[in-house]
Amino acid sequence: MSWKSRLRARPATVGLIALCSCAFVACVVGVIARAADPIAASWTSLWVLPDAELLEAAGALTASRVWLDDQWWRVLTAGLLHGSWLHFGLNMLGLWTVGEWAEKAWGRARMLALFVVSSVGGCASSLAWAEAPLVVGASAGIFGLAGALVVARAWGCADVQSALEPISARVLGFWLGFWLVVGAALPLVFESSPLAQAGHVGGLLFGCAMGWGLSRSAEQRVRSVLSFVVVGCGLVGVGLAAHAPTWRTNYQLFTHMALGEELLEAERYDEAVEHYSAALAIAGDDVQDNAIAYTFAEEGVELEWAEQLVRRALRVEPAEPNYLDTLGWIQCKR
């Protein structure tokens, strides 16, 4: 089948890719337009978009905004955004690969439902685990589609298995396992993992459950209905868990940081210091010390406290240029 025929035959997959593409290009243009050095911002965007504020405004899953302001619509929009050209390219390749087969097996409406449920379920799982302050990407929906295909190919009814005959459930299952292992290993290499692992696992589980229900024969309608009931109950349960995951340390950290930022902008400096101090007591990391100190230095307030923070960071890394810059800026302000 030619590329044109394949594109016409899979409108839902093409539509999702087009939505993600428009959203990503708009974000890249916005980042470059807002950057002091557009060339550097363009180069950096290959690996990471250097403007978290713009991503948040575009609809990224900002944990603190959900917890503090009930902006639950972000679980829908986060799946259409991406954090770099690399992130975008890999996800769109994956979406085309699994989306094409899912649409062939179940049609455009059910394929879209699969993607949306998996993406929302993954985003809610990420919130419940409080794994990152900001999450973007279609990967939860892609994991869900891939999981549904594995279940359908291995245990689906004859019609579905026939439609998916060219797919190997073992090979697809291997690649799902591979990417989950990569996601689990990355925190061991980087201080902060770029992958939302809980979101991937959540999307995969919701996709598998949906795939099971969609792959039953007409005679197994009761099992199909039960699987959708399980998916609905799962979404409600994960949503309740994500509302205020107080059992996770990151929940306290992210909310204190967000409240500190809001109070700083409102010029309620004493209260801002209280929340930032609470966040630092939880995080205990020198980069956070410098970042907070620099924020107060820019505002020209609580400079004595800011200097204590950056000097604490400098005791660990005395020659770090960013820390020295912050200290110099504080002294300038004083």
C-alpha cells in the first residue's frame, strides 16, 4: 500500500499526529520568540525546550496547578505536547507504528478512545505518584495502544487476530518491556529522569484493559462490558489517588515550591521564605538552593537569607560559576 493510501486509510492516527505537530511547532516558535538568544534556544530545543513557563501555559501537566487550582483539564492537553524535537520525533514514530494497527483492528473511534483513556490514565497515574513537577508527551497513550495490541494479538477473538496477523505479540511485548526497563534505569544515570515512568505504566495498564474489552467476540459481550467497568473504576480510583497524594514526599515539595513562587510574586516575602524553606528541608539539594537564592536576588528581597542558601551550595561546589554569579548578584543588590 502506498503512503498516500495508508494516510487516507488511517485518519485518526494522522489527525493525532497533526494535532501534536501543530502544538509542538507552536511551542517551538514561542520559545524562540521569547528567548534572549534565539539561535541558542533553537539548538537547545533539540533536547529540551528551555521554557517551562510556556509549556505550562500551553497545557502541560503541572502537578502543583492541578493540586492547588484543580486544573484537571491538563490531563487531557498534556498528551498533545512535547518537550524537545527528540521527544516529539520518537513519540510520533511510535504513534504512527501502533496507531495504524490499532485503527485497522478497531476503527478510528475506538482507536481514539483507546489513546485518550490511556493518556488520561497515564497522566493521572503520574500525578498519583507525584513523579515530576511538569509532564508532557503522548507516550502514555502510545503505551496504551501498544498494550492493547499485545493483548488483542495474543488473546483476542478470531476477527481481531486476523486483522493483526502481521504483528508479533512477543516482539511488541519485548519492546514494551525494553522501554519500561530504560525508564526505570534512567534515574540511576541522571539525577532527574526525563521519562514519566508511572505515566507509562498507567497508560499501559489502561490500554491492556481496554484492549481486552475491545477484542472480545459478540458471544463474550459480558466480559467486554466488565472490562470497560474495570477501566472506568480504575480511572476514578487513580483520579482520587492523584487528588492529594500526601504519602509521596514530592507532593509536599512541589506544593511548597509553587506556593513560595505565588507568594513571592504577591510580595508576601516572609510567607514565601517559609514555603521555600520547607521545600528545601524536603529536597536537600544544592541546585535548589542556588535556584531559590537567585530568584530572591532578582527581586532584591530577603537577601541575607538568599546569601545563606547560595553559600551553602558553594560549600559543596566552590568553583561552580552559576553559584558564584548568584552570590555576586546578591552582593550587588545589597
